[in-house]
Amino acid sequence: MFPYPSADKLHLGHWYNFGPVDTYARYKKMQGFDVFEPMGFDSFGLPAENYAIKTGIPPARSTQENINYIRKQLKQINAMYDWSSEIITSDPEYYKWTQWLFLQLYKNGLAYRKMAKVNFCPSCKTVLANEQVINGQCERCDSEVYQKELKQWFFKITHYAEPLLKGLEKLDWPQESKKRQKDWIGRSEGTVIKFEIRNSKSETNSKSQIQNHKQYIEVFTTRVDTLYGATYLVLAPEKFQELGFNPPASKIEKIQNYINQTMRKTALQRSDLQKEKKGVFTGLYAINPVNNEKIPVWIADYVLPDYGTGAIMCVPAHDERDFVFAKKYKLPIRQVIKNEKIKTKINQAFTEDGILINSAEFSQLTSSEARKKITKKLKKLNTGDFDVSYKLKDWLISRQRYWGAPIPIIYCEKCGEVSVPEKDLPIKLPKNVDFKPTGESPLARSEKFVNTKCPKCGGCAKRETDTMDTFVCSSWYYLRYLSPRLKNMPFDKQKVNKWLPVDLYVGGKEHVTMHLLYARFITKVLRDLKYINFNEPFVNLRHQGVITKNGAKMSKSKGNVVIPDEFIEKYGSDVLRLYLMAMGPYDEGGDWSDKGIVGMQRFLNKILNFVNSKQITNSKFEISKQLNKTIKKVTEDLENLKFNTAIACLIEWLNMALAQRSFSEVGSNNAQTTTKEMLETYIKLIAPFAPNFSQELWQKIGHRNSIFDEKWPEYDKKMVSEDIITIVIQVNGKVRDQIIAKPGDSEDQIKNIALKSNKIKKWISNKKIKRTIYIKNRLINIVI
């Protein structure tokens, strides 16, 4: 994942992403693959703009200064970056095509504008997508987010909910990351039920709310098997307003006061499971379609308008939240799922599946059977049907900020909403703008930017002044790398279809429900529009761990951020790279120590001394055998990004070679050749981890070419085969001993050894052996 050039320089956390991944890339190059390792800068967005506001430096200037510094830092890594393919998302040459992407979604019905309650950060003074609100706070500045109603632009990511879900099955991603996306999409299979309202006249003529002149409240539930236990309905206050019901006059003031209170609460406050559940009875009643029972309709703020249908059926005997609410307001609690633990009265909600009771003809059915049959009955009655619901909401891309790609839409009094013609792209950001946030886009204060001509009629018109979420820029950047200077298209279709999808993508797990989800969505859209021939952007995904300092995550506020520059100056980039990779498992990270890096410096010095000594070992066979095992181990570890264990293996071989050799001057040519071959192999194994150092050694032993043009070493399978194996001995399936055997030993030989074991004799003495189960080279199970 490319870096964000905000006010900060690259720290060790960034290095931990970029350095090890370059090690993998160099390893693949030596294996004979064509390797493309690009680099760019995700340079639009809030952090850069906030930094500019703080310093007074225009974001275009401060961002470019940061890019120049970070580019210098990146070059110190000595990675195989193709700098001719560099992209900068805030460059008009790039965001022209971000605007083009918007237009493709717009003309295909996947981008739209509507009034909506949105998450608003009072500190950043802009709207945030749901994914950018963490525990009710802005993910950038930790300010508490509240909701306000604005006209906003959305991408219809919900249209791809099912493909996004199914696509996860084929991806080689960490299971935790796939689960997080799956949970975020939130697919639920259930039933939509229509509850008729008979004592209210609606103020709306919406077809979705009036069918055959009757009024209905629609509810989605995954537990239709509990329908006979539904004793009341609860609506979100907003949903009640939307439906336009007329409650009894005596209830109106109380309802309105409650709605006003609700509007002042955040979504997090409303959905807090720990808070006391409060609501208001509307005076209205609904009809349960399976038994014609009249049940009261309430409103409560814990029901959210954009979750499900904004209305829920309440079964207090079988839902914990409903149980608490029913107890508080003395509403009926009717048990309809049998629970063997509760014989007389209900003291708590039973939320599991079971056997239906008190459910007419469906009693004695299992929950699973009942869900199918009750849904079938509702469909026959035209009061319900099977349905699928998703938690995923459309992607809100509007930002009331300056530093972003302008949305290419024009508003004309005569023609309405008009898209900017593609030939007129890019719509450039004006430079002389007061970019301090006020809650509306700073672009709205630039008359030169706002006032324009309508592309359709030529009359006076105004531009859209919101800019796009920076995640739009990063949702497609991997496509641009292959043709960054292309003028007439966003990417070279032939190159993209040859090289992509990305073979290995590495970055933080915090991007799973934002960048990674959005990139998957955009890829699927472009596939459907025939621009590309693949439907997933990143086949293999890995997350680097976190580098801590004194046990705490690095942050400026804690004063524990480590900038790599001083360590590169003192030790060189190879030593730093090696130390970071050796600290711990790559997906876990480790704790930084200023002193610990010295160990890696000693390791490289040992190698240098080994090369300079011009001495060999008399036990060449043993050294060669261990080297083959090292090749196998390092190769397997690199495939799995297990850098720390690969480095440990390389250190182990060197220490063994130094310890076992008997010093003597190089004698025969044959001995010298053998030693040189082993030495060359070892340097090749070190090369991806310490590229500068290895190239220097490669030249020192007489080569003039790049070591990365050499072939990656292969091991001799005969040399790595084990001389002995360990066999586990079980008695009646329980481990009682283990024995040592040779790989070539027969089953009978191994059984005899097992039966002679003193530990086993204790368990089988004076007992009849019924049979013996043998799993080759692994275990024996003696059944008595």
C-alpha cells in the first residue's frame, strides 16, 4: 500500500511495510519471475489539509515538500521501485481519471445524490463515511461524531453486496480480515413481514406504504419462528415520521418531544447496549398476520432508521433487548420456543433455536422447519416472503473540504444536474482559496470556480463544490501504475489485464473495511463495464504487524516515534532492514530497541570476515548438508513471509560453519571450488534480506554482474532427508510414549520397538491387544 505524505516523515512502521516486501520481491526476481514493484503517494485528504491549516502553508505546497522528503527516505530502503511509474493522486494528471471514474459510475446509475443523515466531525468540519467512524469518533482526530442532514453524493456499493461477499471465498487473505469484511457486509437471510395498521390515516401516497388502501409496517426478521410470540412493534422515530401515521391527538405532543430528544443523539449513543431502553407508545396498533392479534406500536431510539426496515417485531421471551423493554413497560412476554431449562416462568430471554410451542399448527416443529413453513404461510397470505438483508450501506463520498478531487457535476436551473463532459476533465482545484473549514466546502467561496456554463444549454450554471473522499483516489491506483503518463485513458487495458490482479498486497489491517472494500467494489464495477477482465484487485493479502517502542504503539503524542534516518546514517539500510525483519513474526511485529540493532551489525560483520578469511572446513559434507537444509527452510519461510525464522536459520548456518571448521589454508583447486560454491549459495540466500551488502560481497568474490540476475538456489532433496524419525505411541488413543526409528524401517520393525518400550509395557501388561493401528512415519495406536 502506498504511503500518505501528511506532515509526518516515514517512521519505522512504514519501513516495516516497505522493506520486508522488497525482500520478497527480490526473492521472486531471483526465482525467475518478472517483478513489478511500483510506488506512489496517496496525497489528497484530511491529514494533509489539516496540516496545511495548522501551518498556514497551502496543501499543494506542503504535500509536495513531504513527498520530496519521503521519496528520499524510500530510496534509502534500496527497494526495486520503478520510479518511472510513480503516481501522485493529487496531481491533475491523476485525478482527471478519478473524476472520469466518478462519471462512469454516474452514467451507470451507481453514483447518486440525496438528502441523508450523515456523520459529521465537528473538528474536521466534514462528513465521514460509516467506515471512518470508530466507536462514535472520527478515525482521524478522535472527535465525537454527530449526525446532521445534508445533500450528499453516494456510490451504490450495496448493489455489489452479494458479489463482494462471495468473492471473499476465493481470496488468499487472512481469515480474520475476510471475516471482518463479511461481518461489515452483514448478510442475513430472513423474512419480511407486513403488519397491517388499522386505526390511522396516512399522510402519504407512497406505493410502498399503501397496498390496496391499507397501511403496513414492514419488518425484517431472521427469527420468523418466534412470530407467535410477538407482543408489540417498535419503530425508529424517523421511520414513524416517514410513514406519516396519524396517532391519537392525546399522544402527539409526547411523541414529538421524544423525537426531538432522539435527534440530538448520535447513532452510537442510540445503539449502546448498556443504556436504559426508553420509548413512547404511539396509540396505534398493528395486526399480527398469523393470528390476527392486535399488538401495540411503540417508537424507541434504539431502533435505527437505516438498519433493516427501521422497524422491528418484538418477542421479549426470545430477545434480550425486547425482554428488558417489555419488563420496563409491563408488556406481555409469551414463550413460543421450548427451553428445557425453564419449566414454569420466564426469568430471562431464551434466544436459541428449539421446539415451537404456543404456535398453532407449527407447534412441535423445530425452529429451522418452522421458519420455512411460517414464511410459506405468510407468502400465501400475501403478508410476507423470504428476503435477504445486508448491513452494508452505500459509500458516502462527499467531503466539505478543499484538498480532494472536485466532483465533476454542474447544476443548471434549466437542465438540472449535468455531468461534466469527459473532454473537459480535469476539473482543477483552484489555487487561491481560503481552505479553512467552516462546515461547507471552501470551494463554495470561490466564485471563479463555482460559476460556469451549462454543458447542455450554455446557460449560467454552478459547479458542485464538494470534493471526493480520498478513498476514491486509492480505490483504483493499482491500475494506473502500469501506464502513469497515458493521456487518453486512465490505464492501458492490455497491460492491466496482463499484470493484474496484484499478486501480493501488504498493508495494515485497519484498511479492511475501507480501502480494501472500496477497491474490490471499484474493480468489480470496471469488470462489469468491460474495462478489465478480472474481478478482484488483490489475490494475496498480508498484514504487517505493529512496531512498538517500550511496549506502546508509536505515536507523536507519546513521544516514541522512531525515524529511521539516524539509524541508516549510523548502520546502513541493510542492517536496519534485517533487524526489523528479525524482531518477530511479520504479522505481529515487535518492540524496537536502539541497542538491539547492533546484533544485526555483528551478523553482517561475521559474514564479511567469513568471506575475507579464505579458509575452509574439513567437514565439507556436513556443512553442505546443513546448507541444503538452510536453502529449503529460507525458501519456505520467504514464501510465507516468515522473515524472522529465515534470518534465524541463516545465522544458525553461519555459526555452525564457523564453529565446525578447522582452519587451514586453501589447498587443492577442488577444495577451493567446493567452498566457493557454498559461499556463493549463502550470499544468494542473504541477498534479498541485505541487497547492498550482498552485492558488495558478490563483487568481492569475483563477479561483475548483479546478484539479483542470479538464479535462486535449489536444494538437494537427498541432502535434506532426515536420518531418524519420531513415532508417537498411543494406547487406546492416548499418548503414552514416543520412539526413534529410521525412515526405512518396516511396520513390523517399528511395532516391535514400540512393544519393547518400558512405558508401554506398563499399560499393556496382562492385557489382550485387540489390534494395532499404524500411520506410516507418524504413530502407532495399540487398542486393548
